[in-house]
Amino acid sequence: MFADLCEVLMIFCFGVSWPISVVKSYRSRTAKGKSIMFEVFIWIGYIFGITRKVILYRAAQAAGTPLDFLFYLGWFFYALNFLEILADMALWVRNTILDKRKESRERKEAEQKQMEIDRLTAENERLGARAAAAPEMPAMPVLPAADESESCADGAGNGGEA
């Protein structure tokens, strides 16, 4: 009886943890940081646990031995955890697909940005080549310096200061 209680408590604790993982997987929408192999091995472990329960159930039925409530409660939690892990693995598949779509979209955006940079670079090079090939403009003739008195509008010769 005590062994069945320990098993039920262990499976219950796992059962409380899996919904947290499922919700996190659902909300995060990414498979990064998640190990599908870890979940597969735990899932296989639950298959063995359920198989053990089936074997014990059949042995008890054959021997005419009644099974207590904790046996059935443990079986219930094995099945519940099995389904929760299955849901988390399905979310891993969904999130992996979402990650690939996001990476593809980001790659396309980066390629478009690079194409725009390349286009602008080529345009700048073309304009630079055209400017280099253009004939040089003749220098503007330098006018002789005017007398200071002639350059002032008021004729005072002091730059307009009184």
C-alpha cells in the first residue's frame, strides 16, 4: 500500500509539471531550448509504466486479489501524463514548423535588404564613375578685389558700421 502511495505521488508530481511545460510550449511558439528526445524517452517510460499496471491488473484478476484505490489512481495519472507528454510533443512539432517559417521569412527579408544595399551600391558607383568621367568645369575667373569703400552699400567704407 505504501509503495502504491509513493508511486501515485510521484506520478502526480510529474502530472502537475507537464501542464506547465505544455502551456509554456504553447505560449512561446518556439521549439528552441526544447529536447524532443528527452520527451520521447519519458513518453516511452510512461508506456512501460502503463504496461506494468496492465500486467499487475491481469495478475490480480487471475489471482482473485482486489486492487486498492491507489492502484487505479496511479493508472489514471500514468495515462494522463502520457497524454500530456503527447500534447507537448505535438506542440514541439508545431513550434518547429513555426521556427522554420520564421527563419525562412527572416532569410528572405535579409536577402531583400542585401539586394537593396547592392542596388544602392551599384547606383553610387555608377554615379561616381559618371562624375569622374565628366569634363572638369573651367575655373571661375577671380575678380580683382574691390576697394573697401566701393564694397559697402552706404559708402562709408567701414562695412556699414557707423
